[in-house]
Amino acid sequence: MTPYTDLSLTAQTAYAQLFDAALSSEPMRSIADLPGSFAAKTVKGHKYWYFQYTEPSGQLRQIFVGPDNDAVAALIQRKSSGSSRQALSALAQSAGALGCAVILPRHFHVIRRLSEYGFFHAGGVLVGTHAFLGFGNMLGVAWGDVSRTQDIDFAHAGKNLSLALPANIEVHIPAAIESLGMGFLPVASLSSKAGATYLNPREPDFRLDFLTTLHRGGEKPYTHPQLQVTLQPLKFMEFSLENVQQAALFCAEGAVIVNVPHPARYALHKLLVYGERTGTFAAKGNKDIMQAGCLLTLMKERRPWEVEAAWKDLISRGPGWVTRAKRGLRGVDKAFPALKLAGWLKLPV
């Protein structure tokens, strides 16, 4: 049984129009009135565009615009204000009515507020199930029940300068979360400092997690000086933060452009996460396997070369990576026998 259904051509067109309108609206609202210029930079072999301008104080600032693609190229040419929120809301309602996946309004409020405060401009990436939900619209399909969650997971490269999208903009994440008025409180870490998770005491299942890559401090939480938020390092996270993409997440109220991992890297990262889980955390592995299997089934059919390139990169990173990936392969092959993942990627398990 195919773990997804194709969206109609009309729905795919509606999403494309919404994405283009949101891309025009959100970044340009920040830079339309600023004297400055666009500049391209290459990070890990991938080209990204930034808008750079000088503040009255004389300090040079950069705002992340997006990866080098047709949509960003059109945005650079226009350099004009995009659609209003009212227009975005109409487009979002149309896309949702046609079958594109929408997110819960309260989740949208959180993600949009962090966007308004500049989190994604500063190199932030939306990971986890919300990214997976966005992949469906990006790739023209609808997932089943594996695309729902109460968590919102954010990531940033942190100290990993080789991965970080270059930006020196300062973002006060705690102020952004407090401004929502939704009752989120930081969970204290073992050091009694604010941790990398925010919870709503009235809704303990609704949580915000802030993640980063491992660094010299190991798994010790790291407070990012420009984001002013604590990030929790996770093994293998750097794999998902290379070659980031953009997606539009939306509900009936409007749309927001977010940075997300590349779908192939997201799927293979899920294999690593599954292979790393132990004890009580192993129970969460089913969601990892389901999301990986859904994405890999789709990409094997339509974009296999992207998975193969990401896989080649993964297995080049050492025996620890391969060991955990093998565990993930066994899990996916058990849940999705028709995929024959181990045979496709030519790795015996």
C-alpha cells in the first residue's frame, strides 16, 4: 500500500502560488525600505542569497533570503512588497480546501512569531514532524496519520560554523515566545538555568524544543548568544542542517516561509535517530520509521538520485554512522517491505 496520495494538479498549483506569495511577502516586509544589496555566498557547496544593509550605527547586517532557486531569483528581481496577510489568508484557505496539508492554528502562531522576530533569517531551521508535513506539500502528496504532533522542533547550527547560514542578526527568542501570551515557560536544566524546552503547564503535551549539533561541550546545553536561547545538542543533527530548503507552512489565517531540511537528508537522519534510540526512548522509534519510510518510498519513485547522494555522504562519516543507519534500515525494511531499502542503497543489513 502506498503511504501517500497524490495531490491534484490544482492543489499543487495552489501551493506553488501560496509559496511564491509568502516568499514575496515575509522577507520583503523586512528589507523593502532598506538601502542595501543582495549578495550570494556558498556554504558547503550550496549557494544562498542574503540581503545586506548598514544600520545607522554603521554596523553591517545580513538577512538570509533563501537558497539559489527560481523563486528567490524572482524575488530579487522584484524587490517590492509582496501580498498582504489578507491575500495570503485567501490563498492559504484555497490551498487547504483543495487538499494541501494545514497546520494547527496555535502551532502556526508560534512559528510565525519566531519568523517575525527573525529566527529563520538568522539561520534557524524547523525540524521534526512540522517539516515532514511541509514536505508533503512541497512534493505534491498528502501523508496519512503519521504527520501529526504536539511538539514543535526548532534547530540551529549553533557553534558549528561550517554549517551555520552566515548571519549576524540578533534574535531574542525568549521575548518572541513570551509575546505570544500562550503560557510557555522554559524548563530548567540540571544547572538550574533555562533549558532548551518550553512547556505550557496547562497543556504539557504542547512543547517547543530548540536543538543544535554536538560541539566540544558534548551534549551539554548551549546558550546561543545571538538567539538568547538554550539549544540542546543532538548526535547527527548536522546531517539535517546541510543543504536546507524552504517551505510554506499555513493555516486558514495565513502562511509563513520556514527553513526545513532537505527531504532526503531528513529521511536518512530518521534512520540514524532510530538506530540511536535506547530504553524508554525506543518507543518513539515507530514515528521515525514511518516518516522515513513514507519519504523514501516517494523519493525512490521520483527523486532517487537525491537519496543516493545523501546516503553516500552518510556512510562516509564513519562506522558509528553506518552502524546506526543499518539499524534504521532494518526497521524500515520491516515496516515497508516493498521498499527494499537495503537492496536499493546497496548496504547489507
